[in-house]
Amino acid sequence: MPGERAFLAGSILALCLALPGTASAQGAQQKHCRLIRVASLDITIEPDGVATVPVRISGKTYPFAIGLSDPLTEVSWHLSHELHLHRALPIPGIKIQVSQSGENLGRVLLPNVQIGVVSAKQIAVFESLKDTDEDGDVDGIVGGDILANYDDEFDLTAGKLNLYSQHHCPGEVVYWAPTYAVVPFKLNSAGTPYFTTQLDGKAVIATFSTSDFFASMSMLDAEELLGSAFDKTKLVAMAKPPPHVKKAFRYPFKTLAIGGITIKNPDIVIIHSQTEQEAREECRVKLEALRHVHMCLGPARFTLGRSEMRKLHLYFAFKEKKLYVTAANAGKSGGNQ
């Protein structure tokens, strides 16, 4: 999308969220190679399954979805109106169209925002045209425009999202275990990380989504990527497909490996699309809703959800573009997975 990278760079809320004492702190971090944690956030799974963290706005705490696969930080329509947020000036030359009627996503000003020890005032974020989730119990999304400006540690078994300054010595980030895997990743045009996995021995490019519980792949991608190894006679139809999916199946995959860390019998949903045009239409709808944008804008063909993330301890070093991975219980009493 023309100008998209400039748009994302020009709208990054995190650039305005400053860590106190940045100049002196950076020198100390680089000298001693130590991690500086700027936020330790409790992850809550809302009734509809959305993973959220607390964000303080003007002294009150609100649940925001963790948008690892969502490029933009958003505030829900109902919260924007509840707080009587003022409109922000549009970004010259940039329009994000989110509906067939031609409506464009607007920006509003948050008067005071705090995530961990990081805070800022008068920050422009995007306003959803509708509530962030169906039940209305999520007030926004902390998107990649914030998350990618820090190192992100996901420890779902402990219910924690930790954010770190990126000013540290490369490679010295895994403090919880003596051994770990390192997986290089790239960013698609929306800023979402993607990387190579091994699914039943086949190389498949994947990404993570904290918005979804199950891993998912389209039927078209499963057939194309796995070839003759994909036995459609083993598909089992789901009685209750995931939200916004007409038809879905489960398939008995044996292994999913990420940098040598292996998950046995991964639970992966195969989403049925009858034609290439239907697959593109699904992608268009998701793009309009600003959810799972990576499926439209990047090379990832496979989305890993919270089910897989709970079996792993993950550290995204965005400056290095490396994902550090261990089993979820590595370094904890109970041994290896």
C-alpha cells in the first residue's frame, strides 16, 4: 500500500512514550548489557477469549487487547465517546479505508496514557468505527506501533507481558533458562513479525496472534504448502467453527517446531475456502476490520494462537529482529516440556 510505511512511522504512539532518564539510562544499559524492564503487565483473558493488558488513561485503568498482529493502536468507539476525546489532525495524504461505504479510520487524542512506567500526554491513536470486541468489554488495542518499539516477552503460563528497553547487548536477553533457540524474523509491510517454522517437517512461514486461541491455516495454504503429505480424508469438521468463519476443520498434525523447540500434536484449525476469490474476500473483510492484517499484507501463511504460545516462553527482540524461544517451563521447577 503506497505510503503505508511512512504512515506507520508517522503514527507510532510509542515514539512519544518516553522512558524517564533516557540518555543516561541508555549509556548504563549498553555498558553493563543488562535488561531494563519498563513494564510488567498482567494478561487477562476476557470472557470472549481476548487477551488484554491494563492501560491507564487519565488515572483510570482500561483493558486493551494485545495486538501483536495488529499494526495500529486503537481506542474503542464507546471509550472514545465516554471520555469525550478530541479529534486529532489527519495525517496528510494517508487514508485508511475500513468499509465499503468509504469511511476512513479517524484519530483521537488520549489526554494522558500510562503503560507500566512509560507515560505520555496528548497522544494520537486511531478510533475504531465499532467496539473492539463483540461483548464490549475491551476498550482498545495496544498495537504493533507500540509493541515493536520495545522488546516483548510473552510468558502466558505466568500471565505476563513484559516490555524492555531495546538498549542492551545483542543476544543477552534470555534470563530464565540456560539454553534457548534463536529464530530470525522479518516484518511485513504492516510491521507484523513473521518467521519460518517446521510443520510435520515442512517449512511454513508463520506469525503469532494473541487475538486467537487456536492456530489456523487456510485450506488452500495447507494443500499448497504440504502437498501430497496433506491427507484430506483425515480432516474432521468442527461443530462450532471460530468466530466469523463459515466452515473449519481439525487435522492430525504431528509436530510443530520453532527453532528446534517442538510442540507435539499441535491443535491447528484449517479454514475452508472454496475458491481463490473467496479466500481473497475473507482477507479483504479482515483488512477492513483491521484484524489479522498480516494475512493480507505479508507472506505468513500460518497463524499461531495462544494455545501454542502457552507452551512457549517468547522474547521478541525487535531491534535485532530475532525471536528467542524456550519451552514454557524451561528454567522452572518441573523440568523440560
